[in-house]
Amino acid sequence: MSIINAFKDVIESLLSGQRTLEEWCEIASKPVDDALAKGISDGFQFAGGYLCFSFADESKRKVKIAYELYFLGRQKQWIKQDAHSDVYAHNFSMEALEEIADKGTVKFYVEE
């Protein structure tokens, strides 16, 4: 799906320097907003969603950036739109990595 590829492309194109979680949210917001807009333009009602940061595996060398969006379809069925990308941990600030380590998963809720 092109939205999933766009999410990965945006994340991978901006990999330089150490960023905070808030800065990573800003980077990821464009493809998440695009996925949200597509769901709404397809006639689905946005029900909620979130952007998450967690370690990709036990080695903690990569951070998984993922989003999940939930919509209610025309036939009242639930529709989930999601994507993820793994980013090397050295691209995150120490504070960001400590927060992920402490919480396991850091979630930011997506609003319409």
C-alpha cells in the first residue's frame, strides 16, 4: 500500500541527528495525517488512533515507530489502518530512549 511506503520513506529520509520523541512525532505526522485523510475521504468515520514508540527487539538497537488508526466503515464494520518503521536508536535523544525503556511503549494519541 502506498501510504505504508510513504510512512517508511518519510522516516528513512530524515535519519540524521538525535531527536526527541516530540520531534519524531512531528516527522511522522505527515504520513499519519495522509492515512487519516485517506480514510475519511474513503467515507469512513475516524474513531481514534495513536502513534507509538517502542524498542524493536531486546537488543534495543532500533526503535519501532508505528501508528494505528481506527475507522468505522459504511457498513458499521471496524477498519484498522497501520504501518511501522524501525529506526536506529542512535537517532533518538538519550531522554527519548530512557522514556521508552521506562514505559515500554510511549503512545501519542492521534486526533482528527
